[in-house]
Amino acid sequence: MYLSRLTLSNYRNLASLELELPPGVVVFFGANAQGKTTLLEAIYTLAIARSFRAENEREVVHFGAAAQLEQALVGGTIEKRGERLFVYIGYACVPTTDTAPASSTHRQPARQAMPLSATRGQDRSQDERSLGYAVRKQIRVNRARRTAAELVGMANAVLFSAGDIELVQGPPLGRRRYLDILISQADPIYLKGLQRYHRVVQQRNQLLRMLREGRAEAVELAFWDNELVREGSAITWRRQEAMQALSLWCREHHRELAGDGEALQMEYRPNVSPGESLEDTEAHFRESLVDFQRRERGTATTVVGPHRDDFKLLVNNLDMATFASRGQARTLALSLRLAEAAYLASMRGDGPIILLDDILSEMDAERRRRVLERTTQYQQVLITTTDLELARGFFGPAATYFQVSGGRVLPLAEVSHKGTETQSLS
């Protein structure tokens, strides 16, 4: 699997781009804030259906273009086992009015949650009215309209970034998102269940607020409890299965990067304990709802379920969220991403597209060599760096090089012909 063509229009600072990409290693080099990460952001969007660094869709559309109600576009041609997929994600800017939307009740269908995140996609009507426009996204694959859930899994990708250290030292939300993206790319059914679960949590929380205010009856909670247990237990069960396989890959990669002196353990810490079967897990879920009934009524918040899950990384029995040095945390984060790629390849039969966003300079020479040797086993690796010579020193003429400057992307041969500086940039 690889991306053979990338098309961008009004996407952040990249006003217009048509780029042919070969399989193998592709290096995008240039100074900071020129658009290198934006390229990988757009490519990753073709895999997971949304930006990994935007809180809402408006952020990816160039502000000047949005103000003129122009459309933004991310398009890509994916070559996959002899099949060619044309994926286009359009962002239409439409004018808004000052009319506030009608408030909903728990009896009305909830607005669909954005894929892979329970914390994004909140009500944006106030911001949209103040800006005068709203952004509406549409996805097409081979001209047929698709939902985000239908797109995820068609073209798999794994993103390595400097922010991955938060997978080790950051809050549980980032680790849940890591698991959700991983499993959703391997199993689209999981993503649809995850979306249903987040809708149930939203509706149930609203009903809990109404119960606290005396505007609803306790009997109304039974339906949403049943939905919560059914959807939540399936997520817990699937996460447990994934963690069992993932931990094997992660231990192997960590041993390669850190050596035999550091024994890694990954421990899934579900909010509801999985049983011996899905039915047992559902029974545990119902027991937990009874145990936390008073707390949920008091806080008007659902506190039981996989939206409170976490996993721990232990090295020599020490919790790395607390005790990891920065170097250890980087190594663990790299191990998680390498394990993610191996897991996807084993589950789907296709190696994912690998995206390395400015991480080469953060590693010592030996870890850099090991990571690049592993990642270049996949059909396509796209790398951003401020240090051209570092990349050339490892790949030489075997890679394809592009300079990114001021939102423009030029092949290295063209850059050299124009006399542009191609030495190490910082």
C-alpha cells in the first residue's frame, strides 16, 4: 500500500498542490513552519478521516479562503494490491445565520460523534455564527460518497511524531485515542460501535442531569443502561483482544531499542473488568453501574465504561508514566508506534503507510538506525526533517527528496537547479 498522488487546495498554508509520490522513502525537508507537518497531516487525514492536530474542521481551511467561502480539499490516490482508490475529502465553507439552533432533549437522536474522539465535535454553532461561516466535510471514494466510518481502514497509516511522548507521560485520553485509532483501522466495525457508544454516553449524561433536576423519572434510565452495557462491553472486549496482541509486538520492539536490561510490560486497565466471555463482561458492567449509581446521580455523569479506560507501561515493574526519563519515554513511544504498524500489517495483510514527523534528530544514531531499518520494511515511508544532510547520510540516493518552503513543495533536483540552499537547515 502506498500513496501515489496527493492533491491539496486551501489546506492550511498549502494553497494548491499536485504531487506525485513514489513508493519507498520520501523525505520532505525545510525550515520550521513551512508546511512539512501539514503535508503529513493531510495524508494521515486520508486514513483516519480527520486531522490529528485540529480541534475542529475550520482549522484546516486557510482562513482567507474560508472568508471567501472557497472550498478546501484533500485528495489522494492509494495503490493497494493492484487496486486504485481515489479518496477526496472536501471542506465546504457555507455562510451561517444568527439563528440559534433549537435545544435538544434526551429523547431526540444525538448528533453523531466525530470518529475516534469523544472530546471533539462539540456544539460549534456559537463560533460559526461569530465567524460568519461553517465548514461542512464530505468524503468520496472512487466518486461514491462515504461516511468517515466507512473511510477508516481503506488506507492505513501510522504517524510517528514528537508529541508521542504523551502516550507515556500524558493523560489516559491520549492512550485511549491511540487504541481507538489502531483498532478502528484494523476493524471498521469497532469504529461504528465506538461512535454508537459515545452517542449513548451523551444521551445518558443528559438524562442524568434531568434526573438531578427532577425533570425525568428514574425508570427512563433503564433503556440507556442497557445500551451502555451492550456497546461498552463490546468495546472493552475488543480492546482486551487488541492489547494482548499489541503487547507482544511492543515488547519485541522495545527490546530492540532499549536492550535486554529493560523488561517491558503492557497492562490494560479497563474501567470494567473483562470476564471470561462477552456475557461475563456485560454482567460485570451491570454490577459496576449498581455500585456507582449514587455517584452518577450526584455528578450527572456516566462514570462507568470504556471511556474511562487506560493502559500502563511498566519497565522493570516501574510505572513509566511516573518514573520514565525523557529518553525512556521516547523509546517507549517509538515502540508503541512500531507495534501499531506491525499489528495493522498482521491484521489487514497490507503494510501501512509510515509517516515520520520530524523525529530523526531526537534519537541517537543507534536508535535512529533501528527505527529506520524497521520502518523502511514497509512499502512507503514519508519523512519530514529540518536536517537534509542527516537524511541523505542514511538514505543517500535511494530516497526521493522534496524541499518545503513557504507552502511550496519542490523536488530536490529542481531546488538544486535553481540554486536554492540544500544544506542542513535548522
